[in-house]
Amino acid sequence: MTIQILIVEDLPYDAELMALRLKEEGLDLSWLRVQTETDYLSALEGQPDLILCDWHLPQFNGQRALELLRDRDSDTPFIIVSGGIGEEAAIDALHQGANDYVLKDRPARLGEAVRKALDEKRLRQAHERAQEKVRLAERAFQNTAEGIIVTDAKANIVSVNPAFETITGYIANDVIGINPRILKSGHHDAAFYKEIWTTLQKTGHWRGEIWNRRRNGEVFPEWLTISTVKDTQQRITHYVGVFSDITQIKEAQDQINFLAHHDALTRLPNRALLRERLNHALMHAQREDSSLALLFLDLDRFKTVNDSLGHPIGDQVLQKMSRRISSVIRASDTLARLGGDEFILLLEEKTNAQHAAVVARKLIGLFSDPMTITRHELVVTASIGISIFPNDGDDPDILIRHADRAMYEAKQQGRNTYRFFTQALTEGAFERLLMENELRRAVERGELILHYQPQVDITDRRLQGIEALVRWQHPHQGLIPPGLFIGLAEEIGIIDDIGAWVLHTACQQIAAWDEQGFIVPRIAVNLSVQQLGREGLVDRISTELQEAGLAAERLELEVTESMLMRNPALSRSVLGELKGLGVKIAIDDFGTGYSSLAYLKLLPLNRLKIDQSFVHDIGRDSNDEAIVRAIIALSENLGLEAIAEGVEDENQAAFLQQEGCRLAQGFLYSSPLPMEELYRVWEGKEATQTTDIIHDLPDPRVKKSTQG
């Protein structure tokens, strides 16, 4: 390697002689000569390997050069090469940091002095590197978060670091000179420790999880690595153990394992853990020739709690309900939450159908007790379905599915009760599945049709409007009424598609009748809760009206009380926008819901439809007559029209007319009819009054016809 030498000398010839002498000594070098302080400082920036400096210079001197070098805290060797330095000055220069001095008249020592100075520099640097490693190791030993314990070859502790003291609670003076067995927790047997030492002797390392004990007696888990330290003769001199406290990691793992098998909200077993326990219970029952029972619990109308009071309240209901159930079941039973408001109770020991029924009745009684949550007093009931092994299946999925079917039957029977599974339920579920699949394709296959029921003036029976009622023309089962498929359509999420089809078809049909000269003043279309909450509903209705060329006043949308009260704020907002279009709004089945009258008067309504259940008993039930009178009076006070549904005889019509109800629909006037039959029967009955009503309404098609 080429040595970079800086020569501080005013005589060029002397500098050349020095360089030549060193080359003759076998040194590979490049050199630079300077003679002023400025040039010297500039040359130091290049970090030369060695400086050869004359002590006396015309513009500079060795004393100053040495001071400047040491001020920079440089380790560059500095050798004085001078012809006039005295011995006393030379010794003083050595004290100030010069490495050596050579007299110019004795150049033979120059090579030796340079080699010695460079060797000393290399030794100093090597020593400093070694010292830095020691300092680094000490800093790591003192500051690392892991505990470190060092023992001698006989396994007696010779050193520990601060982290060891923090983790174990022992200070260094407590443990120096004694065996690490002071930390033993008692969790491991002799074979465990023997395996550690065997591995250390064979490989020089051992790594694994171990439980130790702190000074306060607390047992904790640690991750420990032990390594052997050997001398140059490969003899073991020390053992070094490095460990970390993994208590938090273990707790996190335990939490993850718990959540993998338990419901986070109620802390009950989840579906996965239930399946494990059910599999085990089935194997035990098969081996012992015994039975077990599954109770599938679903809270009644729990969605109403969430929608009206909020999900935090709903969560508290689930937690309190799970605690109630857990408090009355046996330790051998398993209560699991499947999700939402669905729970399963597995009854194992000494269980039969009779015992399952006793438990179900006990739970239903338990649910009847009110619970108070943040000032709300609630009674939340449940419907329970029961399946029994081996009668109802020998597979976990089958038993759960059958209990689910029985629970659904309990819902159908009025809720807050229990039902056992029967084979008929499975057959009914299969039929329902077939209907569901076929209903999904009914719209695209064109199997839906509309029937229309006239709405008339009670006094003269003139046509005032019609209500569009959807029917399903099934290719094999014939005409299916809405009561058999509308609820299913809502459950499976296609009622919005059906509602959109009804709206489009009804608007187009009115427009077609207009072209034929059969003028229907108004058509009423039912609006589903899904449609009411769907974004873009107002724009969709506006588009349908424009495409059909209908005035908005000729479309009436019917909504139910219960639908409005699910989300009063949204209902009021959407109905307000529809009212802004000019569309009429009617409340269907009025009197069967639970709307607030204070809220009702804020809604942009046009009509109240008196539910047919009240109309049916006019003349037979004074209570129903009183309700009808109240609804008619309420509509008058609110400035609304009242229309009665389900009018079937003249006595009902006479009562309604006497009480001030002008409009009605029902079998007395006409059943719901297909479009051709409605046209054939009612076209001739169209009154001039009806035509006058239409002439008073704006007709968007007028502009179209003039353009055409």
C-alpha cells in the first residue's frame, strides 16, 4: 500500500533526499512538500499517513506545525527531520507529541524511524478498535432489554446485567457466586434440565421456552438462549444465558386462542368451539348409547331493539341475556353464541326430550323478567327450536340445521315459545328453498303480473282510482297470491326489484289506457321498506313518471305505519321529497301499527286507508266501529282523505258513508282484476266526473304531442 507522506521543508533538495532515502529502504510512497502554514493546513485536509517536518523554516517552524496537528486531534505520526535542533528542544518536542526525531546528517535512521512510527500507529488503531469493541459489548451488556447471565464453567454466576435485575427482581450481589437454579420455578422435571445440558455439550447452544421464578415468588415464562464460551484450547470457560420475559406474548397468545374459540362480546364459546364440543359429545353419546339435545335460541324482534335504541344497547342485551342463561344451566352444558342474536345450548348428561322441554320452559320463563339497561326497561323474549340425538340426526351440521328449523317454526307459531324438530319441518324448508330459487328468477322470466282493484266513490260508485296488486303467475302452480311470496321476497332481498317492476308496469299501463281513452284518475302502488330506504328512490320515480308521460298527481304511493316508524327521520325526509314531486302519499292498513299522532301530523300525507280488519266487523263489533269512526275523524282533523279497504256488503258501505268516509274499495265493488278484464268491465262505467278530474291535472304528454 502506498504511503502518503507530507514533507514540511523549505529546501526542495532536502525533501527529495528524504523521499529517495525512504524508497531505497523499500517503502512505497508518494509525497508532497510544503513550507508555509497555509499550505500545511491545506495539506492536512488530505489526511497524510506520516509527516516529516524540519524544525526551523523561514516562514514557519516545526513547533507550530506540531501544535496545529495536535489541535486537530490527529493520530498522524510526526517525525522531526532537522539539522539544527538541539537535544533539549528535541526532547521537548517529543513531550509535545512528536513521535521521533532524525538529524539530517544521520539519514540512515530515517527509514527505521518511519517504520516504527507507522507500526506504532497501526498498533494504536488496533488497540482502539479492540477497546471500542469492549466498550460496545459493555454498553450492550448494560443497556440491552434482554436479561444476561454469565456463569463460569462450573455454572456459578459471575455476572448479570441490569435487565436481569429488572426481570427477576434479584440484584447482582444476591446471585454472584451461586447457581442459577435459584430461579427454578418447579414447572419442569429433571429430564427437562438434563436435555438442556446434553444439548449444550453436543452443540454448544440451547434455545427454548422455560418457566422461572422471580424473587417475589411470581412464576413467569421466558425465552432463553444459552451458549458456551471456549478458550483457544476449546475448553469451556463460561456459559452465557440471554433471556426475555415473554409474559405479555403468552398473554396475547392466550387471548388470540380464546378469541379463536369464543365470542368477543359475550365471552361464550363460538361456533368453532361448539362444533368441537358437539363432536366430542356425539362420540361419547354413541359410545354410551345415550342421547343429547340441542336448543337453538333466537331472540324475538331483536332487530327492533338495535334499530330503535342503538347497537350499544343491543350489545348489552346480548351480554345480559347470555349471563342469565349461563346462571341456570348445568356445568356440563355448553352455551354458545353463533352470531347476532342466535345462541345454541348443548345439553349432554342425562338428557332426553322431556328434560329438553323442561329447560326450554325454564328459559322462556327466565326471559319474561324485564331487564333494565341505561334507564330502558326491556322484555326480550326468545323462540327455541330443539333437536335430539339420535332421533333427529347424528351429525353436528344436521342437528344444528334441524334445531334451526324447529326454531323457525316457533317463530311462525307466534314467538316466545319452543318447538321440537319434526320431519315435516324439513320438507317445508325444502319447499321454501325451491320457492326461493324460483322467485329469484320470476322477475326476469316475466312471471309477475298486476291485478288492479278499483277505488270508488261510495255515493255514486264512480271510479276514483285503482290499486296495483302484484301476483305471481307460476308456470306449474298457477296464480300465487302476494301473501305467499312477498314476505319471502323481503327476506331474500329482492322486494326492491319487484317493487321497481310494479312501479314501472303500473305507470306504463296507465299511460296505455290513456291512449285508449280509458282514463283512470289515480293509481296506487305499494312501497316496500327496502325501497323507502334505497338511495335514488325519488329520482327513479321521477324518471318513471316522465317516461310514461304521467302527471305526478296521478301516482299514489302506499306505505305502512310500521314501515314509517322503523326510521322516522328517514321516512319524513324521503316522503317530503316525493311530495315535492307532486306524488300522493297514503298510509296503508292504518290502525294496525303504533305510529305517534304527534309524528303523524308532521308527515306529508294525503290519505289514510282504514284497514279491512276493522271494516270487516262493522255491524258486529262496536269496538271496531268505534275505531273506524276515530280514524275517519282523525283524517278530517288532519285534512286527509279516508278510504276504507275490504268493503264487502252494503251495510258496511252505508255505515262508512254515514260517518263521512267518501272512498272505498273491496269485493262489493270489484275484486282485483287483470288489466284486460278491468278495462272491459270499467271502461263503460267511466264518469264525466272522472274525466273532469283528469282534465284538471297537468299532463306532461301535451308537450310531446304538440312536438310530434
